[in-house]
Amino acid sequence: MSLERARARLAGSLSGEVHSGEPMSRHTTYRVGGPAALWVVADTIADLSLATDVLLEEDVSYTVVGKGSNLLVADAGYDGAVLVLGRDFKHHEIADGTLRAGAGTILAFLVQQTFHEGVAGMTWGVGIPGTLGGALAMNAGTREGWIGQIVESVTLFVPGSGLSLVKGAAIEWGYRTSGLVRRGIIVEGVLRVTEGDPLRIRAEMERNLRARKASQPLGLPSAGSVFVNPEGDSAGRLIEAAGCKGMRLGGAAVSTVHANFIVNDGGATAADIAGLIRKLQMTVRDTHGVELRPEIRFLGTF
């Protein structure tokens, strides 16, 4: 593996920035995480093609990161490249009953834009952090609706091959999963939307936001839900019933608002958060006989 050679080859060739040792605490909603060995912003498809080719040739592992809203990076960092979708992946267009947007577009921005243009179908996304690409990758949503229900198509970039269009009906949508990441890098999505009454859209948005504020610790750094809900049950209920609500490890704490959230209560390290995750898994397994599966991604060595 030659990180330095990869950096040198990409630095003078890409439109976006390329540098070493980028602190990932700047790029995760947990506000923790050590440096990425290589930080690469791909502004165009050509950038993305070149970056993946070079990283493969230099035997450098890489991962694609959006806004870091579902990510825990180790305190020692990540000994590979973090790829970020830049300029050309932040477009959007609403026309003919569809919303076409780049994977790097912030989901909250799209929710607001559809409201301003009198378009219904995106209110499920109120209060959900991250990018469109992240939402597609994990089939983001609520119990009432999720993004997979309105996907017309997704465009992927397949390293070494090129662009590939996948129809929404051909995607393996599931609870907090889509199967898209295994098939390539998500670069664009087309969603089905409809004209709507702005007053009704606003009322639904406000209702959803109130519900989130009442049930989630939005004021503290977190990565959203930590565990996938077991079939027919709630991870938060299991954690609370096991007496873990408010449990702490260093600067990490199980939220007293929602037990399926671990918050950075001030000065937490990634090790604190990971340790608390393991402690919750063991306690719930011992108490209920249920193995909780993390929903968040881990990057680096824990």
C-alpha cells in the first residue's frame, strides 16, 4: 500500500481537494474520530473514476462518507482514504413529478426545497440528518414511510466499469438497508413526488419535527439510532427495560430522552462510545436474550 504515492498522483489531477491526516471529528455528528490517512473530494464523475482507479492501483482501502451522521470513527483514525462527493453531486431538479438530486445533496435541504415548491412526498425526511446518498444507502425513514417507497431510480458509479442505472423496483429495500452499497457508489437518485397543498405540507412537517424533538436528543452530538430494532420489538424499549437509560462511560451516555441514542455528553472519545455500545449489547443479551445489531457504521480499528 502506498498512501503517499496515491496522494501525489491525485493531488495534481482532481478538481477537489486532496490531503493527508484530516481529523474525522470535523466530519461526524458524534464529533469524535482520529485522522483519515487520505481525504479525497471528488467534484466530478471523472474525479471519482480517477480516484477509485488510483486507490485500487496503489492498494489503498477507501470508504465513501457523506455528512458522517451514521458513523463512528476510531480515535486512532482510519488507515485508508475517505472519499467525499463534492460539487457536481449536490444538484437538484424538480420536474414532471420527480425530484432528481445528487447523492451529496443534504437531505434537509431537499425537504425544504420541496416544501417551498409545493411538492409533497418528502415530509418523512424532516429532522433526518445526512445526505441523499446516505438516506438511499440505509433506506432512511420512519415507521410511517421510508425513501425506498418513492425511489424511481438510482445511478451508481461502479469502479472500473462506469455508471449504472438501477430501477427502484430492482433494489433490495429492507429495514435500514438497501443493498445499494454492495453494487457501487451512489451518485444520484430520482424520487417520485406529487403536487401538494403548501399548508398541509407545512403542517405535516411541523408535526413530524415536533415528534422528533419530543422523542430524540437533538441538542447533543449523536449518530441517531444506535441499534436496529429487532423484529417485532424496539431496541430503545429493550435497553430501557434492562435499566440502561442514562448509563455512562466516560463522556458517552445513553440518552435519557431515547434509550436507543448514545450521546456525546462532553469530551467523549470513540472508545467511550464503542465501549458503551458493547456494554448495552451484553446487558440486553443477558436480560432479554436478544442480540442487538448496531445500525451505525464503524470506521477504523476498535
